[in-house]
Amino acid sequence: MAVVFDLQRYRIPNLLTVTGITMGIVWSCYRDGWKGVPETLAGIGFPIILLFVLHRLRMLGAGDIKLFAVIGSFIGYSVWKVMLYSFIAGGCLALIQMLIHHSLVSRLKIFWKYSQKCFQSKTIISYESGFDQGDTNNVLHFSVAVFLGFGCWLLERWLAG
């Protein structure tokens, strides 16, 4: 459902993520009792803390981070694997998207200029993707990558028995 909202509206509603996190906490308490709460809270907090910097730099949307927190509320600290798989999937999707839109070279030039600005100013500055100016060709709906990453995590668990 989050992917559908992201694809249609470029955002994931807070109501959806708050409901998901609440359901994850309730499920954790039902499944493991109070002893499962610390792992659940770690699964929620880990993506928020780790990915906050990417959000501040405008490289990742808040909804995507909250989506990881929803997953973490159900699976606990194993959310790190979903995050890893999601970033790999996101890189592949971004490459495909840039090849389709013939923007690989121009996006690499933009990233190179961004890197130079950061290096010269000795500070990390916000990354401008062009989305605010209406350029949606280079916007990656990262919820799709999160969906694929979660699918890879499920597949890994299924294959492991």
C-alpha cells in the first residue's frame, strides 16, 4: 500500500506508517510478551537513527525511513538486512532509470559537482535532485526498493528453512 501511495503522490502518509508501527508493536507483544519489546524498539529506532542523515541531506524521504521503521517493528533488528537489500535494489533501479532516461552522464556530472562543493566547503550540503523544480524523471520511488529488499529478506529466510 505504501508503494502505491508513493507512486501516485510521491509520499507515504503518516497514518499508514503510524498504523503499521502500532500493529508491529502489538504483534511483538502478542508473540513474545514484554521481552520482545526491546528488539521491536531497536527495529524501529535503528533505521530512523541511521538514515536520518540521508533525509537531512535530501537523499532519502522521511516516508521511506518510516517504512523501514514499520518493517523493523515486526522483525526487530533484522531490519538491517532489509535495509542492505533495499539499497542494493535501489542502486540497480536508479541505474536502470538513468539508462532509460538517458541521464546517466548528466546525473554523474551533477553528483561530481556536488562532491566538489562538499569537498571545497568542507561541509556536507543538501543534495539537489531537481524534484523541487518539477524534474520527476530522476526521482526514484525508494518504496519500490524497500519492497524488493523486504522480498529478498523473506526469500532468504524461506531458503534458509
